[in-house]
Amino acid sequence: MARVNEKTGSSNSRRALKVLLVATFAALDRKRLPRVWRRIHQINYPLFLAVFIKAVAIGSDVSAPLGYATTLKVLFSIYLAVAAVATTHRIWQYDKAKRKKRARNAASGGAEA
């Protein structure tokens, strides 16, 4: 297994935790901050991937005794797959709605909003 620089690893973890906290507080106040919340929410996707990679690559729980570690890796992988499918579906829905709006605007002769 690759060696991990303790200082870099912990500072990245702190950074990720700060981003997660900002995202949580923005979600709690998303009605007042809809645009800011959406951007911060989008940052959660790469953050989720980074947490997944860290958990599988250097997490102490996944390097535990064989049965326990294998179970956690399978659960993490299922979680990642579900998140990827849900994210892909959401992006597809967003693009579909955007195309429909463009078609409606083109049919009415108006400019795209």
C-alpha cells in the first residue's frame, strides 16, 4: 500500500470537513440562498468521491480482519454505485428539462432564458 503523508492527509481531511460543514449550513438555509446552495451542493459530489477513495485506500476499518474489511468494501462500493446511478439520473433529468425548455422557447420564437 502507498505511504500517506500524515500532514497532507490530515490537512486534506480538515479541508473536506470544512467544505462538508459549509454545505450542511447552506442546505439548512437554502431557501434564502438558492444559487449559492446549488453550487455548494454540486461540490459535494467530488467530495463524496474523495471520501470514498480515502476510506477504501487508507481507512483503518477496511484494512481490518479479512471478513470485516471485505464487507465494508462491498458496502462502500454499493454505496458508490447507488450514488453514481442517482447522480447520473439527476443530470439526465436536468438536461432533459433544459432541452424541453429550449424547444419551447424556440417554438414560441423567444430568446432562451
